[in-house]
Amino acid sequence: MFPTSTSPASRQLVCNVGHARARTIASALGPAAASISRHHVSHSILMVGRINGVGRTYATRLIHSSTNRPKPTDHLTINNASSLPATGGSQSSEMPKTPGPSPLAVLPLTNVLRSWMTTTVSSSPFLLPPSLAVMSVLAHTTNPVLNPDRNPLLRAFLKKTFYAQFCAGENPAEVRQTIDSLKQIGFSGVILGYAREVVLTDSETKDLASCAAEGGAAAEECIRTEINPWAEGTMETVRLASPGDFVALKFTGAGRQALYSLSKQLPPSEALGSAIDGICNLAAERGVRLLFDAEQNALQPGIDDWTLDYMRRYNKSNAVVYGTYQAYLKSTPATLSKHLAIAASEGFTLGVKLVRGAYLGADPRYLICDTKADTDGQYDGIAEALLRKTWSGPLQPPVPQSGSAEKETTNFPDVGVVLATHNRESVLKGKALLDSGVAKLGYEQVAFAQLQGMADEVSCELVAGPHETPKEMEMAAEKESEKGSEKGSEMVNKPQVYKYLVWGSTGECMKYLLRRAYENRDAVQRTRSGREAMGREVRRRVKGLFGVSS
């Protein structure tokens, strides 16, 4: 897939902006790498790259696109989960035919109509390409007429449509109002991120080492213009979050010093380390949890080192810091197993945010599972092992360093888990494990998360319930039977459901919105399912106005 003349390091240090094709990257990693083009930093350095003219193709992304659903598998055994749908073939766009109100009934009508419009555009082969072209121009323009922050008419249109669909607000008051509205719907809270992006010139990205030299003029400039703004924005985000919420951050959002240290697998600089400590201390004081995002493969070893270090310091009794593990990487089971063993040995709680993967257009293809079914199987297997708190499936205790083939007797550590996925089947499997009593973790230790404005039908199905566990439902039914009552049991168990969204001005959020648009394009079947679900909900409400039964 790559020319043999390209160095492995340069092939790996590629970041993806909205699944754009990759250009050349990583001049800091050696002479074999060509110059880095313009980079955008949104809590990450988002490098648009193409390696020696060889780009990723749309067909490659389709390997893990939502259009390819897994075939039936038997790797995941779920006791007392008879309500689970079959997983063979394509995921059906139909919601289950269960009695009671539609799960989407919890959403305000404006949300339903806006989601219907957005998914209609995103799933249309005629409407989406021109929409992407327009959004790309708006995200990267230097023309003030096309800048939403300078053009009030453009800002008003975007803010009422795409911005409102995916973002929290432009200022603290709007953010708090959005968070409150989500909690009133029934969501447990939010995962909040800061959308502001730092733009680096070619010359700045070519000379990362000078910025890392502490005490020099370049280093002081990096601290003043990159680290400090990143720290201030993230601290404000922590203040906007409520106890129990999450705040997402990417280390590379701190700029060149972070990028250099991570690429060399070095500890953070003194200024950056102090900034991260301040963020972690404030989060711990406020009862807010931190999600350290995964990034492209070349930086991930450094991110893992930093994440484990902060877990050691802040996860003594419960998880404050969470690392992100991408199930589409073949190495993830071994990496996570190693981190679990370290947590068990050193006595801290491992925070795990499990995702399928975000850098398919950037990470080398050979590192990624061969098919989407493999990724789905790996995701569900890891999730089951975590919820059961047992070494099973993909997660196995490490082999002793002595070289013996016999596995170590390693206890499973305390864990906090965020199942971040738009895949309904994975969500239902996780919920079934928690409801059945098989899982050793409870709902208070597990969060389900989806992006705001995406997979709302999945999120609302969790929120709407019912939430009774099978055992409790059986006991309640027996009690009511003895009384001769037909009344059902009260809801006694509730999934913790979170929505991920960013805040910032309309202009600052444009690159984030562009990435969401590309993600919807690549997840064609999921987007169609969302459109059909919203369409059914609109029709249900229209029928209700005329007294027609749904």
C-alpha cells in the first residue's frame, strides 16, 4: 500500500481531517519524510497528508463502514439476554416492534425535524457532495464574507441548523442551557469538548525541536500562544461540566511541544505537565471525569504512557482519568491487557473508553482489523470481558517475562468503562450483560456514549427504557401475581447515557462540523437508519395530531 522508500515513521504520523486523503507528514521524524503541509490543531494537530502521492481510497474506508454489518458470531455469550436481536446480515433500519411509546418521543419536535433534515442530506448521494464542498470552504476560508463569525446572516443560518445539531453553544450560558435540556430529556450528562483549533504554518511544523528546547524564545512562544490557550479553554470546559460529566481533551491540542514529546515518547514538558496537572486537579475537585482521546498510531505509545501516569496519580479510588482504546486496531487487546495488568499490580482503577476507531484514513492499513466483522467481534469481546471483570475472549493476562508459556495469575483490576459506540447491536449486548446480572460492574460504573446529533435513536432507546433487570422483573411479577394485581414493576435500573458535543463560536466549530459530515458519509447505512427512524417519528407525531393511532 505504501512505497518501500517511505520510512515507517513517516507513514504512521498521519492525522485525518474529515477522512480527507492523506498528504505527506512528519518532517520531525527523519529525513526520509517529506515536508508537513498545513496543520490544524483542535485539541489535536490535524494533519492533512498524502504519502508520496499515494492516497487512501474510499473503498478502503468501506471495510469498516457501517454499510458492512457483521455476520453471525458466537464469540459473545450472554446469559438471560433473550431479548437481543440477531446480528446476522445488515443491521435493520427498523426499530423493534415493542408496545409503548416510541423511544424518540422524548425528543422535542425541533430536534426531530432538525435530525431528519440532517440525516436526509447526509444519506443523499445528490445532496451530500455539494454540502461537503460548501462546508469545506467555510471551514478553511480566510474570506471574512464566508466566515460565520463575521457574517451574521451566515452565522444565523448555520447556528439554527448544523451547529444546533452537533454543538453545545457559543458561550457558557448557551452551553449550560444545552446541557440542562439534555438532562431534562433523560440523558445522564454530557461529554464536553472545546472546539477551538490552532493553525500552524509549514515552517512551525518543520521545526518542532526548537519549540521543545526549554528556555528558548521559540519555546516561550509555544507556551504563550499554544499551551496556555489550550489549558485555559480546557479548564473553562471543566468548569462548564457538572459533577458526573466528562470532559474530552487531546494532548496535541497543546501544540508543538506536545506533538514533539509524544512523537519521541518523552514526558510532557514542564509547562505542559503543569497545565495537565491543573486540569486534572480541577476535574477531581469538581467530580468531573477526563477522557484522554486516542490519536494516530505514531503518537499513541506516547499518549498511552502519559495516560497511565495520570491514572496512577488520580485514579486511586475511582476513575477520574480514562484512556481511549480503539477496537479496530489489531494490537488493542494486547495493549489493554497490559494496562489492566499494570493497574492490578499497582492498585489503581483503569478508566477505559472503548471506541471502534477514528483514524481509519490515517493509520496504516495493516494495523487495522481485516474486516468490519472482525472489528465488531473485537469490540464486543473486549466489552464483555470488561463488564464481567474477567480475563476472557480478546483480553488475556500477560505472559511472564521469564519466557514461560504459562500465563500469570493476574487479578482483574477495578475499572470504569465508557462504551462509546453508535452500533445498536453492541449497545444492546452491553445493556443485556448489565441487566442479566452476569456483569460484575453495575450501571454506576458504566457509561454509554454517542455523539450529539448522531445515533439519537440508539441513545433514546437507552433513555426511554424499560430499565428493569430480568431478575427484578421476575421478582416483581411474582409479587404482583400474589396480590392479584396487573400492575408491573417499577423501573429499578437505568443506563447512564451521555452525549458528546463541543462548544465554541460557530466559526470555531466549522472544522468539527465538517468531520461529522464526513463521518455521516462513510457510515451510509447508519445514517439511513437514523433518517428512517426520524421519518417514522415525524409521521407518528403527525398522526397523533389527527388522533390516528401509530
